[in-house]
Amino acid sequence: MNPLDRYEALVDDADAFRAACDRPLPSVVRVNEMAASPARVREAFDEEGVAYEPVDWHDGLFRLPDGNPGGNWPYVHGWTHGQEEVSVLPGLALDPRPGDRVWDACAAPGSKTTQIADAMDDEGTVVANDNNLGRLSALRHNAERLGITNAIVTNQDARNFSTKPLAFDEFDRALVDAPCSCEGTCRKNPDVVDQWTLDHVHAVAGIQKGILARAVQATRPGGTVVYSTCTFAPEENEAVLDHVLGEEDCEIVELDLPLDTVPGVTEWEDETYDESVTRAHRVYPHHNDTGGFFCAKLRVGGDDPNAASGGEEASA
């Protein structure tokens, strides 16, 4: 079956949704502001004759109508990085600060890791983990090309992640950009539609629950955990949040995103989910001419060590 069929009831315009899913995805680059400003990248593109279109909701993103984000010298010199537009959202939701301790649980090939390090001005620590050793070479390459020095690369199953090798035992923030069935990438990888199975959805949902639970456990009280996927499946999105809300001390908090989104769903087939999953965001391809995406922000419970001193996390 075509998995997109099962989500038509969730969207406002099924025809527009399907038409957008059939169109190729625009090529986008993100400016690495540790190396160059958006204005300087624009100048470099102009000098090189690289066609580009600024993304209206983010000063540091450019669409490249001719594609080939790596085929110019600003990329080679680490000024830009090819990154899908909606892929920037989890880093914005995480809102890391210089000096933070951040865990990127499923980090390879490193687009979000390097975005996080850039937002931190390369200060503090980003632990970039992935269970796929082969994919970590791409993460290392991207971090080196972009000049990232505050990243520690680890190769663990995130569901059982251990902080013993580290100099600290908890994080200020954690990102779980979970492995998923990837239906939202169908504009870039049409094969995902043909390869999709419901059995895989159910299998990967169990993995997602384990990773998100571990991220909450590994984050300090008052800290932030962001959960994201590139799938439309409620089994991998709202159901995962609902499960972790019932198992761990955390809550979904309000999140403003700079794209057109719709709230998470509280019912799907024969399942119902906690009402707070409506604070999560669904991104559909026909609303912003992007890929499909899902993003939610959680606050870890317990006593916030920053609360007494008025720390920034107290209001997160």
C-alpha cells in the first residue's frame, strides 16, 4: 500500500498534500555562522554566480534552485552545510546556549549536531552519539569541515546510553531526532514509499520510546528534551510521546515554530493520546513547500537547580 493514503484524513487538503509529496524537494543550505555571516555567504554566492533564494523564515537558510549544495567554495570552506529546511526546526526548539551540555542521541550524519554547536558558539559540550559506526565517519567529516571543536563523538545504543565515559552525568538539553519510517522524506527519497511497511512502523516505535525515555532520564531536572521525526505516522510521533509521558517525569511544553504547522493528534485508529500532545507540531509538505516533519519540546520534571537563582531554564 502507499502509506500516504492512510494520512489523508489528517490533512486539510488531501489533493494538495499528495501533489506536494510528488514534487522534488528544494535544495537548501544552512549558513555556518561560526565561519561566515549570512550576508557574507550571499556575497560569495553572487561572486561565484550561484543562484539562491533566501528562506523568508530563517536568515541563515538559502534555497539553491540549481541544486548541488556542495558544489561551491563556500561549502568546501565550511561556510555552508546542506540541510533540509525542516531539519533546522529541532535545533531551534532545543535552543542551546554557550556552555551547555547537550546530548544529540541519534546524531549522524551531523547536520543537527553542527547546527547545535554553531548556536553554542562552539562553547560547552555536544555529545554526538549514533549506534551506526559507519555513519559516524560522515559526522566527523562534517564537524571537521565546519570547524566544530566542542563535540564528543560516541558509538552507543541510545536506549542504554551510559555517561560513565564522560566528565558529567547529566545533560542540560537532549535531542532525539529518532530513526523512523521516513515517509516525510518522500520528496527527496521516493523509494521510502515503496519500502514502507506497517511492521517496520511498529518495530521502530519501540526503539523510539526507549531512546526518548533515556533522553529524559539523562537530562537534569528543568532541562529540555526535543523529540523529532520525519514521519507522519502517529504510532511514531504522538504515541511515543504519550508512552514516555506515562513512564517518565516530564511534560510537553508550548513551542513556537516559524513555519505553518498543525497540532499533534489525540486520536488515531483505536488509540487515544494525552491531550498535551497537541502542543507538538506536525509539518506537512503542502503548507511550506518542505518535507514532512514532527517536533515536540519536553521539560524534564523534578526540582530545577536553576530555579532559585532565576536561571534561563526555569522559564523554558
